[in-house]
Amino acid sequence: MKPLKQFSIPFTGLKIGKHQFDFDIDNSFFDAFEYSLVKKGDLKAVVELDKQETMLILQFRIDGTIVLDCDKCLAEFNSPISIQERQIVKFAEDELESDDLEIIVVNKRESEIDISGLIYEFITVSVPYIKICQENGDGQQCDQEMIARLESLAVGTQKEEEEQQQDDDPRWAALKKLK
């Protein structure tokens, strides 16, 4: 992930205390992740690193917009995002796995931490499960022409399908004669 080199924070030379880092996130950030849900966006990430003797505490604030595809009309629309998260990084002799998702364990010999994966996860998790233009809140309406076209290409309603199945089944025809 060479294009994301700017998302590495060298913490060895920092004094104990709080330090702030600003990052701009654009389309090239999302291009670095294969099969990304988000392909386009314009975001600003502010990371406050609180360096302590045995750990780092990272406070993330990510604001901006991402471009999503509407699930209803297939049009692209801008969706605003505002994320606040915290991540704890502890130092150990060997890299141990932590059961707590909020804690990352790194080797004491490490000199920098790559936060691109964390930022990507925070953005991806904030993407709504159902993405619809109208529910975005920016006043954009779904493309009515596309919705009408999709409805005209639809196979049919459930009631029409049930009637079609009844007409195809000769047992139903025999029962209709009894009426």
C-alpha cells in the first residue's frame, strides 16, 4: 500500500503528551483498497495522538462526504459523514492478539503506526446498509424516469404470478369446472 504512506504516524520521536495530525482523504485513498464499498469521497480526518509511557490513545474525527449509489434508482449521490472513534495501541515484547476490538498490540520495536486501515474501517462501517437518495436529507430525489423504467421491466406482481401458476395447473382447471 505505497500510496497510503502519508497515513503512517512516526511516534518514536514524539514527546509524551497530545499531538494532532490532519489527513485529507480523496478518491485515491479508496482506490488503494480492493473491493471497497466507497469509491469516491472528500473527507478530512483529524487524529489526536495521546502518547503515554506504555500506550498510545488515538482519537479520530472524520468529517466530509462520500459518493454512494442509490439502491432504488441507481443514481450517485453525496452522503455526509461524521465519525468519532477511539483506538488504543499498547506496546508489548511480542505482538499478541487482543480480545478487545478497541485495543491494538504492537511490538515495542515499532517506530510508526499505519492508520489507513483504521480510517478505512471507520468509513466503511458508517456506510448505511440501505442507501437511498431521498433518505440522505440533502433534498435530492430519486430519478423517477429510472424507477418507471425499472418497474416496467419487472416480471410482475406476486398476485399476477399466483394467477399464472393457477392457470398452468390442470388441477385448478378441474376444480373451477365444479363451480
